[in-house]
Amino acid sequence: MQEINSEKPVIHVENLYRIYKSGQEKVYALNGVSFDIMKGEFVAIVGTSGSGKSTLLNMMAGLEKPSKGKIVIAGKHIEKLNEKELVRFRREHVGFIFQSYNLMSTLNAIENVALPLSFRGIDKKVREKRSIEALKHVGLEKYMTHRPNEMSGGQQQRVGIARALVVHPEIIFADEPTGNLDSHTAGEMLSLMQDIVKKDRQTLVMVTHDDHLASYADKQIRISDGKIV
């Protein structure tokens, strides 16, 4: 993996627009958004439902194309990549943490964490070793052979975090990662994510509508009606 110059932003978003047509009307989901995120920053993108925050995350993750503007991540202009290149880019640079955990019910914790490594064609022994390390990192030593239905929501989300970390990504995107957890467990998850960012100098971008959860981040980007406020 190439070393990123820490002086340059790891994410550079410039004059980003996402415009939908609704009949004759133009709807601006994003309306000229610009910002930089540096390596090792924990950034919260905060806004109410429909503010444009999830659209923004999807574009940074290469899941949606902008109408115009630039998105440079890890030195790559991702708005110019085709679908095949985007898949490869995500596989090589990005980890995802989902609200709904997205774990495979038939697999235990080690096997779930190893999934992204198997997509990369990494040897089974190496996959297992790295999965065990990642699960220890999130405090799940005792649950490695448990399946999702044998774990609490908080434990399942820890498995989700371990799965994002196991690929050693430059950037982790988290979409409402604590949306299905009670407030106490949500706080634990965010403290864990804070620790990971500090310890490993990971860059973490989290979308949330919750001001309290956003307060765990180093920096907040507030978005309303497709604009940064």
C-alpha cells in the first residue's frame, strides 16, 4: 500500500454537486460542498434526515457518482473511475461499518471478519491470523467462534468494526454505525472508534444525525439542504 503524505489531505472534496430531476424541477441533494480531511482524523458528517449527508458518504465511497465536482481520495480522482476501478479502489483503500452490521448468520466471528480478505485472495491461514488480531483489537477474545445470533447488538457491531479494520484500510466509512444500539452501547462503540483512530492513525468518516455522537469526533462537518453550514 502506498504511503500517504500526511501533509496532504487524505480526502479532498471540491465543489461537489448531486442534482436529481423531479419532473421539471431540479433537486439539489448536494449543492457545492468542499472540505478536506487529513490522515488520522475522526470526522463526523452531521445532519438531519434528507440533508444530503448519506449522499455525500456514498459519493466519497464511490457508490454514487457526483453531477459535478471533484473527490480525491488517497491521491485518486474517484469521480473519474469506472465501476471496475471503483470496486478495486474500495477493496484496496476503504473499510465500511454499517448500521445493520451486515454479518453472515452462518459464519462465526472469525469467518465474518475474514470475508474481505477472502475477496482479496489472501491465504486461509493468514486470513485467520489477521481476523483473530482484529477481534482482539475490539475486545472480542471470548466470542471468536460465536455466530451473530449468539451475540448482542454491541458485540455484533464490534465484529463489524473488526471486519472494517482487517483490511488495514486508509479510510473507514461508518454510516449511522450505532443506529441499532442503545445509548450506553453506542457510547462504548464510539469510544472504541476514537481509540482505534488515535492508536492506528486511521481516518474515520462517520455519518450521524445525533449531535451527542458527533461530539466524539475530532471535527464535525454540518450539512443542511445539501450545503455545509
